[in-house]
Amino acid sequence: MLDFELARQTILALVKPLPSELVPVDDADGRVLAEDLRSSVDLPPFDYSAMDGYAVRAADFTGTGPFRFSVSAEQRAGESGQSLAPGTAARIFTGAPLLAGSDSVIMQEDAERADDQVLFQKAPPLGSHVRRRGEDLANGAVALTEGTRLNPFRVGLAAALDLPQVRVARRPRVALLCTGDELRDAGSAARAGSIPDSNGPSLAALARRTGAEVRRLPRTGDAFEETRSALRSALADCDVLLTVGGVSVGDHDVVKKALDAEGVHIDFWKVKIKPGKPLAFGRKGAALVLGLPGNPVSAQLTLSLFGLPLLRALQGDAAAVPRTVQVQLGSAIKQKPGRLGFYRARWVDGVAIVSGNQASGAPTSMAQADLLVMVPEDSSGVGVGDTVQALRLDDL
């Protein structure tokens, strides 16, 4: 059995980033930049007014005031080319380019307008309420670095830089195979001893959150040849093969045997964590294989801890591994030493309250959790008020 960090490092060390592609900026949310995003323009591209008000030249204000000026021009957002006559003011609106000859803006709340005259009580500071060309980002500067995952705000920045397309990593192609004679589709007719397949929808959704394209394969039962045939087909057309169930040591756990038969090199198949010990990782050619345990919590947790970093790393994501946070416990945890424990917990009034049901087959414990509290493998437990490391489920 490998310890947690070594198992994850073993996986990530074998990752080769996927090729890149150009995508429209409108479709770039969630994608990972495959190159630095450099500005080819100044941002903003011209000096403009940050307020509705009056454009003036600060040097025209002499004495102690008040100051009266004629209004000689008006410029709105989207207009340009006007000049400010010396000793006058120009009506200007938010986002409008600054008129030639002006250098400051007085907001309209500090002005008293009467016909074509405007009165100011005091002189403006030079440059007041003016956004200068390039003050946000200069032409040629790096706006976002390679490995950054785009979000709506970063997509907005790319569009502000006048980029119709961005270069991003190709989406990983994931094949997901759930196994087990007991499984049926949710909502289908129940039969004695059957259970709905919750892993298929849950794990597919988790993988898609990283930007992967997920293809759910028809489920196989616990028959060796059926499973082997499904694996052979999947390995021919995916970057990552996720199998669910059948990697433990039971008489009907056939996935590991089928992987061996298909020539998949198994790097490891047990990890010192709880839940989720029976985790297999291997490879065949360029395809990487992650064999997840079948219990819902174990499957969700191992995909989150190992599979999601793998999928992010394939895209060159600079933040492939989620960060841990420190939390204070509001309830005690007892554990048998020997494996790193991940305990589902809720964040309540600033403390972590551990769920009472930590069974690996209880999907409610993950569905109701905010955190995975980590208890070291050599620990027999932690008490109320202790500070421990945790993973936020939203960060996985």
C-alpha cells in the first residue's frame, strides 16, 4: 500500500499535458490556458472619464474660487475627436475619451449648471477622475499566465483585450465504466437485490467539473469476458479510463484481472487512506487508468483526491492539486491508526462538525458535507477544539 502523497505523486509524474487548441473566447470558460495571455493593446486603450461630469484643464483654475466656465463641448462614450477650448469646460460622460486639451474631470455632483455656464466651488486635483491609457495593463504585458483556468472574470479580461480566441488545452477524453450485477439505472424497475447506479451520474459530473469530456460506457456485470471487452474498446479511444468497482479482492472483483489481461501496467492498487483503500492506477500506451472502489463515498472521494488532479494536470492546470485549509473541530473523531482518514464534515458557526455516519456506502455523508477533515494515519483520533487540516469540497 502506498501512502496518500506518494500515490498522488506517482500519478501526476506520469502525466503528459494534452495538445492545445484555439477556442472562441465565448466558449473558453473552464478551459486552461496553454500559453501566456499577453495584451496586444493598452488597457484602457485611451484616457477616459471615470465619472459623469465636466472635463477641464487644471491650470485654468487660478485664485481661490468659486470658478465659472462656459460649457464649450459635450462628449459621450463612443465619441471622440473633440478638443477643449482654453478656459472652458466640456460636458463629459462615464467612459467617454478625454477631450484633447483637458486633463481632469469634476463630477457633476460638484458642479452647478445654468444654461451654457457651469460653476465649480473649488479647483480639481490634476488628473482627478481620469482613467489613464494603459494604467490597468500595458501593451505587451502578461495578463494571465499559462496554466490558468479561465472563469467568467478571466474570460471578460480576454475579451477586453480584444481577443476573439484563446489557446487552451484540449479537453481530456474520459471513459467511465461502472461494473456490478447489482446496478440498475435510477428510476428503472427494481429487482430483488438491485440498487440504483449513483456512481455513474456522480462521477461523470465530478470529472466534467475539471473540463473533461466524459463518455459513460454501458455498465458491465461481474463477468470477466464482458468486462475485458468493454475495457479493450474504451482504452482505444480515451485519455483516461475510469472504472468503478471490481478492484478489491473478492471472488467477483474482475476489473483488475481484466486490466491485466488487456496489458494495462498496474503501478499500484492499494492506498493507505480511509475510505478508498482499493484504488488501482495503471497505464496502457497514452491512456491512463484509474480503478475506483465501488462504494459510493469511496468512489467519489478517490476520484476527487486522485482523478481530478490527474484531469487538471493533463490540461496543464497550475492548480491541479487542491489546497488544504486549517479548521477547528466542533466534534471529536476516533480512528484506528494505520491509514490517513478523510471524514465528511459540515462547516457550522466556524467549526467543523463531523457527520455521524461515516460509512463508505452512505451517499448522504458526502451530499451533506462541506469539508473532508484529514486525520493523520498514525493518529488514534482528535478532540473538540483541535485544529486539523481539511479539504473544501468546493475546491476539489
